[in-house]
Amino acid sequence: MNYIGSKYKLTNFIKDTIYSVVGRDLSQKVFCDIFAGTGIVARNFKCEVKKVISNDCEYYSYVLNKNYIENHLEIKNKGNYITELDSLSIKDGGFIYNNYCNGSGSNRQYFSDYNGKKIDTIRQKIEEWKQTKHINDNLYYFLLASLLECADKVANTASVYGAFLKHLKSSAQKELILLPADYDTNNNEHEVYNTDSNILIKQIDGDILYLDPPYNERQYGANYHLLNTIAKYDNFIPQGKTGLRNYNKSKYCSKHSVLNEFENLIEKAKFKYVFLSYNNEGLMSVDDVKKVMSKYGKYDLAMTDYQRFKADKDENRNHKANNTTEYLHILEKK
């Protein structure tokens, strides 16, 4: 998934830095990814640690991580369900087509008419199977995560869902093909939450806490609202040109509240090691972060340069550099 702040390209940097501090044997460690997003960092530790705790306040993220993290045993015949869903006869009149496809008269074009109808058809069948107990929760989240991933591939956007394109781009003209969102299997059980990180931190404990909060004022709930709508598939009246739903507003996206929220999290964290991913364009400066973390133990810093997320290179952005500096702030708590 093309995702703002994704750490996919930074995985080796993050893992090597954590290994250098904690050691390479993590088999008895509890690893928490408390701003999980697509869960790419936690996925890379899933088979190395005793348990992963994953959390994000966005529901689409919860769905993805219920599959990629919490699902850890093989699901029998899951491929057959994917095949059946992908071959369903397409129905008219679903929520996505009616509100986010141009042919319905919505004046929104997030998906082609065909793909909007196919998303509706598949989403309705998944929910029907869940309500009739034809599938269990593990299979439900596997199928729903598969739909989210594949719908995102044919979305008619530049990258995020804050706006749609006037004309269908080539990838959006392709037919949605439902493919499995395969996950790593192991014998360890994991936990996935969908709540405020500053509330959850008071209820959990472990060894390694990885933090990847929003860097700037752009809210993930607005940027990925349509993924939440597909995931929840609830009834509401989409607002404005882009069809927004009500969404979470993170205090980490506000210059006025981020430092207080961050320090509260660090203070309450019952983890020996804390690692914070943040970049040089974030609302908190390096000195801000160092000042907070140093209050609670031994502080260190690692950094690397990497290419900017492509949505940030558009002409309407004010950024001049092609690269950003990614910091990994390190705290060993007292």
C-alpha cells in the first residue's frame, strides 16, 4: 500500500538500530508498535519476538493488523474464499458506487464504476458471511484486509484519499482482482488494538516500544477516509466534494499539543526500550524530543537519509528537498 510515512524502505535501518541496542535474540521480548499504520515494522518483528502488540486509532489499520499481525496460524481453504469472492456476479447500487463513483451521479471518481460496484459486491458478501457465522473472525479480517489492499491498488488518486483525479488514471482503469493478503505464520499469539495510544499505554507493558506517530498536521483519518469507509461499511452522509466522513483528529498533528501528548506517552510507558521514528520536518524538533526523552533515562540518536514519499514531491507542496532525514530516537528507561 502506498502509505504516508511508510517505513518499508527504512526497515533494515530500524531493525539494525534496534539490534544494536537490544541484541539480536528477541525471542523472549514483547514488541509494541503503538502507531502501527499498515503494520510494516511490526510485521518484520512478528516471527522474531515472543509477542507483538499492535495498535492504531484508524479502523482500516486495525483491519490490516488483525490480519497481518494477529493472524498467525494457517487458515484452511482461505484461497477458495478469495476465488469465490473475486468471481461473484457484480451487483448495482452499493454504498461505494453510489457515493464515490462518477457514474452514479455523485460527481466523485475515486474508483471506476465497475470497480466501485465490485468493491460493494465483495464487501457485502464478506459481511453476510460474518453475520451468518459462515466465517470466523480470523478469516473475516483476512478477507477484509485483502479487499482493502486490492481496492487501494485501483484507486483513482495521486496517492492519498484527500482528493480524487478528474480523469481515470491507467491503474484505476484496470479491473480490481482480489488477491490474498498473505501473512507470516508462527506459534505465538499477538494482540491488536484500535484505540488512542495514550490511553492504551497505561494498560500494557513489554520490552520494546516502537513509536511512529504522525509527523505533521495532515490527519490520517482524512487522508485515508475511504479505506475506513470500505472497512466499516456503515451508513453516513458523505460530506463535501471528497465525501469525507467524521474522522479522528490526533493531538500529534497539532503543534500546540504534540509535545505534551508525547511526554505523557513516554512517562507512562512500561517498556525498557523506546524507539521513536521521526523526521527532520516534523512538528517536534530533535532538541524537543531529546529534552523529553532524556528526563526518563539514557538517550541516544541514530539517523539516515531517504527519498521523500512521492506525494510530497508534487508541485503544490512547499518542500524543496528530494530527501529527508529520518531520525530514530532511542531511550533506555530508568
